[in-house]
Amino acid sequence: MTPSDLRRLILKLPKEGRYTAKLEKAIGLKNQYRSQKDHWLGWVGEYDGPGAYGRGNWNRDAEYIYNHIQCAPMLLWLGEALGVSELALQKAYRAAIAAGKNYARQSAALRKEIPWIVIAAAINSSDYFMSKKERRQTDAYKKQVGSRINFRTEETPEFKKDVMEYILDTFGRQIADGTFGKKYVDDVLNLRPVKKRHVPKCRWKKKKQ
């Protein structure tokens, strides 16, 4: 996913976030932007050149951008706006608070609870934010169907387990069993060999927060 693709996605997301607002208040963040959504739009909007920070290399993808941001509320907002589970949001919020006052440590702690794979899965699992055609062009989709050449992603049992655990946490076991089949879900969670499957048509509905 390119910075411009990410920007198009962010434009469609809701502006406010309950956990984001709590985290901003807890760490005493004085944001020069009206919201973390505006912060994101300004940040990724500058990735077609050196931007305000004089970047030497701006040929980056969305995963790189997410993994190098040093503003925890900015990261938390993206997960919250994409519908990451309540449990993950709570853990990420607490981890950022426990990391102290250093912004880099706060962000690193938050990313341990909401790593890029969770964001990628959230992007890929929603027809509301992106059309099916757009989703098929994202790194999230290509990772989940095992496109190893373009994205150097090996679809290991551990990778499949990470994605399945996110699906279970967000949508529940019943939805996962109905979508993938109970045996497939059990095999993935227990790191047993499974036949390669393409991602089925997504009909998941998010839990109401």
C-alpha cells in the first residue's frame, strides 16, 4: 500500500476516537492538528517528497510509515478508526501509558499490541472502507493469499495464526468457523499444516463498540 493509497483510505475514516482522546489527555499531548485524522493526512500527504522533516528517502510504503511514526495517539487512532477490537485498544492504551513520557517508547509499546499485521488485516476485512477491487491491490490482501515475490512475505504457520487470532478477537469464533470451517481454524491455531486457501469473500460484520 502506497502513502497515497493510505491517504485515500484515511479520508474515509471517522474523525473521533474514544481511546485516542483518552490517550491524548493522559500523556498531555498538545496536538497542532485538529484531530489525529488530520495529523495522518498531513503526514502521508508529504510522502511524495522530502516534506517538512527533510526526508532523504520518501519511496516508502504504508507499513514503513506506520512502523516509524513516533506519536502514540496517531497510531491508536488508526487502529480505532479501522475497527480494531476493544481488547486490543485497551491493551495498546495501557501499554503506551506505561511506557512513560518518551514519545518513541510510547509508540513502540503501542505497536507491540497493535502491530502492522493487525492494521493490514483490518484494512483487508472491510468492504466499507475500500472496494473489493481496491482491497485486492493492497499489501494486506496479497500477504493473506501468500504473494511472496512482490512483498517477500512467507505465509508461515505463525503468520496464519497471527491473522486468525486477529479475526477471532474481532469477529468471534462463530464467524471464523462459518467463513473458514472449524477444522481449518483449529489447524491454523495449533500450527498444523493446512492446504493453501485463498481469502474467501468477506462477509464479516464488526462488533459494535
